[in-house]
Amino acid sequence: MIQFYYARPSLFARPVWFALLEKGLPFDPVVVDLAKGAQFEPEFIALNPFGHIPVLVDQEFRVIESQAILDYLEAKYPEPVLLPSDPESLARVRMVQMVAIHELLPGIGGLLVHHKTPDEVTYSQARITTVLRFLEDLLGDRPICGGGIYHGRSRGGNFNSRFAPGRDFLSILSRS
Ligand SMILES: N[C@@H](CCC(=O)N[C@@H](CS)C(=O)NCC(=O)O)C(=O)O
């Protein structure tokens, strides 16, 4: 049985949930209570020395890092296919994944932090707006980002499974 260590609000754990569910894999969800510091307990540090969820343990094999977990699941359990193989779709999916993690998340984080200066707010908003414009452009007229499978079906796949369903990213931002 697969053990999936997660915490409810984690944007990094969510895509792993999607993949496990879409692939119909039986798994044992293990909550790690981050607020209580469970990620720093020795048993968890033995699984992930960085003290982060998600972690997936499949039989004896342990995987940390959400993208590595997704790649592992795709390779180990290829049906149903969740990742496109044609070069352009694959590149689009990876761009969405990387931009979500490395550009969007820090931008959102900048808005969530307390005691931010007006300049910091402006910087974060500009960063998020750039990301959302990029994603809108990438999506173009396609109903989906990656191809006629999972990553596309959830419209941007990893992006949306981390954040929210829906296409009109820029109007969401302007409402906030
Ligand atoms: N690069 C990691 C990031 C994982 C991560 O930052 N997880 C957060 C929850 S969203 C965490 O475990 N935080 C606990 C802590 O920082 O103490 C991944 O993609 O899996």
C-alpha cells in the first residue's frame, strides 16, 4: 500500500492527491500536522530530512518533492496516462508547473505576509499579473493546456490543481 504524507492546505500535496485519485491507486493518507510541528518529529525527519510534505512511500521506496512524486507515479503506474508525451504539450505542462511553483507561489506568498510595505504589495501584484498573463497566453484558445488528458483536463493541470479551477485568471486577480 502507498503511504501519502500530506497536510490539508498544501498546494504541493494537492497535485499528488489528484494523481493518486486519477490513477485509481489505493493509498493510505497520513496527515502531518504542520501547525503542531509534526514535520520536525524524528520519525518524519527520517522520511524527509527537509521536514516538508508531501512524501510518498510505495512499499519500501520513499519519494520526496511533489514533482518527483508525480513523475514516479506516472512512470510506475502509467495507466491512465496523466502526462502528455508530444513535445509541445509536455513543454506547456512543464512550463505551467514550473511557473506556478517558482513565480506564482512567491508572488502569492508576498501578498499573504503580514507587515508588507506598499512597494512589496505592488511588486507581488505585478509578479502575479505577469504570471497570469503568461498563463492566459499559453492557454490561448485551447480549452486545456497540455493535451487531451489529465493535465489538460484540469485546465493547466498542475497549476490549477495547486490553486483553483477556472480559466479567467486575470479577472480573478482584479477582483481580489
Ligand atoms: N519543493 C517541495 C516543497 C514542499 C513544501 O514546501 N511543503 C510545505 C507545505 S506546502 C511544508 O511541508 N512546510 C512545512 C514547513 O515548512 O515546516 C515540494 O514540491 O514538495
